[in-house]
Amino acid sequence: MGIFKSLFGFGKKLDRDESVLAELKKVGSDLSKTHGIEFFLYLPSEDAARQAAEKLTVDGFDVEIAPAAEGTDWVCVATKTMIPNLADIQRISRELGTLAVSLGGVYDGWGSPVVD
């Protein structure tokens, strides 16, 4: 059975970005339309959050920063209006992961409201 799964792709585990897109589709979102996609970075200080916000604003994101709901981190929410294409989402996720790590933080994924 394991070989069958491997040869034919059954049981393939979706990555996090694929999973979010699949869930959006499952709940009725029209993935051919633009979505306001929110990407979340958690950073260790207000200064780090401001640095991230400055870079992300230059890159075309709308950005809000605030103290995180728990702990001492700051959250940076970067929103981009776009069609949720897997390749683009994965590229952005990699870039935001790199940015977050460079500032001592973490990238925590993305989400979007359902678009009919």
C-alpha cells in the first residue's frame, strides 16, 4: 500500500499554504477573485515590527502593527489584495519568513475572508 501511495500521489500531505487555499475553497470562496489576504509576523519588539512594516509598505502591503494579544511580542499584519494563487502565496510566505527571522521573529502564516 505504501508504494501505491508513493507512485500515485495518494496520501500526499498538503503544505500549510495549500491547506489554507483548500479550506477557503471548501467553505465557498471564489479563488478566481481578488481577496484581502492577511499575512502575520510576530516580532520581539516594537522597533522590529516598525522595521518590518517599513519594508512591507515599500513592497506594496498595507500594514498594521500592535502588541500581540499574549506575551511581549508585537504582531505585524501585512495585507495584500490579490488573487490567491498558490505559487504567489508560497513565494510571499518564504519572503516573509526570511524577513521575520532576520528581525528575530517568526512568520505565522496567512488568512483571508471568504469571497463569493
